[in-house]
Amino acid sequence: NAGVTQTPKFRVLKTGQSMTLLCAQDMNHEYMYWYRQDPGMGLRLIHYSVGEGTTAKGEVPDGYNVSRLKKQNFLLGLESAAPSQTSVYFCASTTGTIGGAEQFFGPGTRLTVL
Amino acid sequence: AQRVTQPEKLLSVFKGAPVELKCNYSYSGSPELFWYVQYSRQRLQLLLRHISRESIKGFTADLNKGETSFHLKKPFAQEEDSAMYYCALLSGANNLFFGTGTRLTVIP
């Protein structure tokens, strides 16, 4: 039982390049999330999904797209990377129980955009 | 709009001393609050939630609606408590709204 896994762990991009971050969970969770963590700003929600085939915008969605084609996977895409997207990205998942379900986090992906 | 404020970015205490990490919130509905912790080289994980009213690793947190606070307390800090602590507010669709975090260092 691996929990929440993220691929890749590290990545360096040049401005304008694109990439996809993969999040996978093996806990049969309905809800999945993508956050970015920046110094002094905590974690901010980028996009989330409440079930297979659904996605929704979070607090800071601009410049990112997501897809949830399979229940266990949640992909985060950067179509044209910018230096402002240099950050640590965390994926999380939780059950569909409304009200206070624990979120389980992945190990993070450190992205640098030059 | 919701807001979670953690006024201290850094907090240092000596081993055995009491520790209090402050968290204030702003939310129009009935709040559900959490503390998450990230130890060095580990994943972010749930420490405790106010609805459980439990003590985890000696930490407690009481929701004070009058003062809109959810401070995290421990009477005797240990070195292994050194970590980054985030206060979080539940906001619709099981979304969490995080504060900016407090890095706690326990000095031996």
C-alpha cells in the first residue's frame, strides 16, 4: 500500500516548456488535490477533483490544467512554464466523506523553472 | 472569505518548556479546523482536528469561537517536535485552506 505517490520528484524546466506531474493513490479515494508550497505562503490549492472525470479550480489555478481520467490518478499540467511556477507541488487525496476527512499527502515534486 | 493566520513564521523553545503555536481564523460558517505537521524529510500529515478533541503526541488544540482561535499547545516540548506546523480550515468540498505555517525548533 504505497498511499499517494508523485512523479517526478524533481524537475528543471526552461521558460515556455511544458510538463505533466502525475499523482497516483491506491486508497480508492474520491477526492484529490494539487497544492503548491512556497516559502512564507504555506500551501495553496491549485485544482481539485471530487471524483473520476471531474475537476475544479482552487485558489491559484492560472497557468495550470488538470485531468482525472482514472479514479486513482490526478494529473497536473503546465502548458508553458514560467519562473513564477517554481515551487514544490504536493498532491493529496481523501475519502468522499464530507466534513473533516483526513487528507493524505504525497512526497512532493520540486519544480524549478529557469 | 476564509482566512487562516499564523503570526509566527519561526518559533524556538527549549526542551521541556511549554510551547504554543498560534492560529487565528476568519470564516463565516461553522469552522472545522486542523493542525498538520511536516517533519524533516517526511510528508505533510494530520496531527489533530478539533472535532476529535484528542491529544496527539502530547499536543492539544481548543477551538475558541469567541476569539476565532485554534492554538496548538504542548506543556513540555521535545526535540522530536521540531517541524513545520500548519493550521488549516475546512472550506467546502473537503477543501483545506492552510495558514502560512510556523517552523518550530526545540533547542536541546
